[in-house]
Amino acid sequence: MCRFREFVGALRLGRVIAIMATHKSHGYLIRVGNRQTIGCVVAATVLMLTVSCAPERPPRPPSAEVLLAAGDIANCRAEGDEATAKLVDSIDGTVLALGDEAYPRGSAANFEGCYGPSWGRFEERTKPVPGNHEYYTEGAKPYYDHFGKAAGDPDEGYYSYDLGGWHIVALNSNCGEGRVRCGPGSAQVRWLKKDLAANEGRACTLAYFHHPLFTSGEYRPGIPEMKPFWEALYSAGADVVLNAHDHNYQRFAPQDPEGRADPERGIREFVVGTGGKSHHPISDPIANTEVPADDTYGVLKLTLRPKGYGWRFLPVADRKFTDSGEERCH
């Protein structure tokens, strides 16, 4: 019986006279003074040939992370949030709740009775930001109680994290509420600049907060207090901003903080106030609006790749509108 230990023993006893390569794929001719050892060598050689000549597996595609985003979500008087929650149910990924999660006042009862039964079931994978309706209750306390550590410091409401090769920044756009400020010299904007500088090596950056700087809907042309956020993000080369507040869907072309088209360095903004509360009409789209839709609930699915992203708006079951595309990071 051919045993590997006998082959090794032969090597140790010096019974191998010569080793000579006979094939570029690692086949060898080995002369020894023992036939049984020769048999072991042949078996080992065949094994080496088998391993060395096996076809290489094609490289795996780069990994991707998935975000599912919407704001203006739960209202106990309607069922739109149940319909959008069914979309999220079927897809793995991080859930971004873009503010105004629980109507009408962001109270403990609103979170427990309205948000909880629908979007509340994704709490373990949700990264939220607060909307103005959360602050209808003093200090947005039920919001911070509901989401806990995932919502950040209750005195701040902003935080950041990494997802794959992306840096993600969650901001609190409720300027003037409690200690929340959004001006150029505010603690939040100073933190934002420092955070972006510490992550400048990241290929791609996404930020999200409730109020949009640009919108074609009810709050047209936008909320000017958000401009310092945009200035910091634009200077750092950020790629995507997600907002809600207007109860509709809007996709903008890449632009700078002044609203000028900038296909090279501009930030692409999505307004996704389609979580299920109600609809706001869009009658006269502002500059750089690429796709507006004001009658469809749904969620935005973002697929984050190492050097780019893809987007697809997923409508609820009874609607047909959708929007999709791909873009490289700066």
C-alpha cells in the first residue's frame, strides 16, 4: 500500500537520487531506489498536476450595499405606509427613514400606533433622521426614545457611518429646535466639515436629512437654511443627497449649492417624501429637475458600489411610475 509517510521517510533517508522538472505544469521525474516509493511519487505528481491545471474561477463582481429610503411615512388615518412597508419587507438592506416618520405630532402614541405596526418592523436595520413633525412633541423625545442609539445624541440628532466603500452622513435639518442649529458657524456644520475631512479618502459620500434645499413641490424652490450643509458637502466632493418633506418624488441633475448645473462635481438630490402620508402636487418644476412624480407612494432603492451607484424608485403595488439609472462617483 502506498503511504505518504514512506515517501517522506525516503526523502529523509536520502534515497532520492535526482529530481528533474519534466513539465511546465509542475510534473516531476524522481529517481529513487525503492519501487513502492516511486509509486508514492507518481501519485503525488498526479495530484500536483490536477491541482495546478484546474481552471481559475472568474473574479467575483465588487460587493454592493443596498439602501431603501423614504420619508413622510406613517399616518393612522391612511394605509399608504402599510403599502410601502410591503416593498421594504421583500428587500434586504439598510432602511433610511427620512423624517416625519409618525404623524401628526411624533408622539409616543403616534410611534406606537402608527409607525410601529408598519415601518417599525424594520427598526433593527433603520438609520433615521428627524422631521419637523417629530419636534411637534417637545424635544422630539418620543422619536429618540423609539430609535434609541440609532438616532444619535438627542441634543444633536446627527451622526455618520460607513457602508461598504461609502461614507454616509445623517444630519438634523430642524434648525432652531432646541440646540439644533444649521448656520455656517454652527456646531453641526463644524462637525460636518470635520467628519468629511476625516473621511476624504472614501470614494463616495451620501448625506440625508429631512428638508430639501431644492424642491419643485409645495415648498418650492426649497429651504434656504440647508445651504450651509450643501456648501460643506459640495466642497468635500459629496455625491448624493436624500431628502423628504415635500410629499412626492423628485430627481435632480447634479448641481452646486447655488442651483447651477454641474455635471462634473455637482451633487444629485433626490426628494423621497413618498412613504405613505399624503401627496403634494408639482405644477412648475424648477431648474435641474429631471424627474418629478406627485401621485405615487414608494421607496427609493439605492445600490451602492465601490465607485458608483444605481437607483430605482419602487412604486407600491397599484402604481406603475418608476425611475432608474446609474452614475459614477466623483
